[in-house]
Amino acid sequence: MVLPLHDGLPTRRPPVVNTALMIACAAIWLLQLATDHAEIDAIRYGFVPFFLFEGLPPGVDIGAPPAVATLITHAFLHGDFWHLAGNMLFLWIFGNNVEDALGHVAYLGFYLFCAAAGALGEGLSDPYSQIPMIGASGAVSGVLGAYIVLFPRQPVTVLLGWFPLSLPAFMVIGLWFVMQLFDGFSGQAGAEHIAWIAHVGGFLVGVALIRPFRARLLPRPWLNRF
């Protein structure tokens, strides 16, 4: 397994949105741990494809927000510490530079869009599923897709076994993506209840949209005339 440790790429401005997203995910997990509401919250705020495409059964009220809202809320819930830690590690290493490239507001929109796109892709693969999907993986995958487009040759320090090694970002993230495909098509992700389509979908959306998102932020000198 290749575990990223850091990329060493400095930012021009503090990653306030990326940090806030990490704090929100950690705070929600700790709150669930303290209140023992994890299971019911997963049903209420996790993404359940059946609820989005078919609706709640008549007469059933679980106190959940509209199903379309769970395309976003699911990304702030995590099943256990390692689920949370894995997502936050990738977000901490790669998210700050993507936020720096996009700006704070655009980065937040990009992150949430990737979260929704990843969940929707997973839902379309099995619209009758009633298994709640939770986790920031789809959104984080979108961030990885953006990073590999923006900084493909940036050296990333990884832990290969017990040995630190520096590899270009396109190799580190590319290997991660190949592993998602392998696990998904081999059935490994399904056996471990991992939403691999959300990972792949979020990544591809990140790759496809990072340049259009960023292009809208390029300076427009003619605006200074007004």
C-alpha cells in the first residue's frame, strides 16, 4: 500500500475552507460518538439512492432532510475513525493547493459539487439500493482529480511499506485511481461496502471540471474599465 505523507507545495493563502471542512467532519464524528447517533444519522443524512429516486414509503417519517440534500450531507458523516482519518489525510495533503488555485468560494463549490456527483453516480448504479452511503470520499476523489491536472509532476512523499519515497503526483494519484478500479471490478470494494463508483465518479468529475472552474476565475482586464 502507498500512503501519502506530504507534498511540500506551499500555498499563497491559508486554506481556510479546506481546514473548515476537515474540522466539520471531525466534529460531526465526535458528536456522533458522544451521542451514539451514528446509525440513525446514517439513515437520515446519508445518501440512500432509493429515497432519492423512489421517495420514502408512504407514512414513513425518519426526520430526514429532502433526499436531494443528502447528496451533500452524506459527505460529512463517517463510519469509524479510520474512515475519517483516511479521507482527512488525503484532504489535508492535496486540498490546500487546490483551494489555493481556485480561491476559497470556488473551492467550496467545487468540493460540494464533486461530493454530489460521486454520490449520484453511485446511486445511478443501483437506484433501488436502501444502503446509506456516507463519507467524504467522493468529494476527496474530486480534489485528487483536480490535483493531478494542476500539479502532475509535484513530488509527493509517500510511505511504501516502511520506507519513505518521493514520487510525482501523477504516479501517486494514478496508482490510487487504478486501485479503485481494481477493487471495484474485482468485487473487493463491494465485499467491504466501499462505494467505489463514487470514488471513480468524483475523481473523473474533478479531472473534467477543474480547468473550467479555474478558467472562470482568470483575471479579466476589461472589467477594470468600469
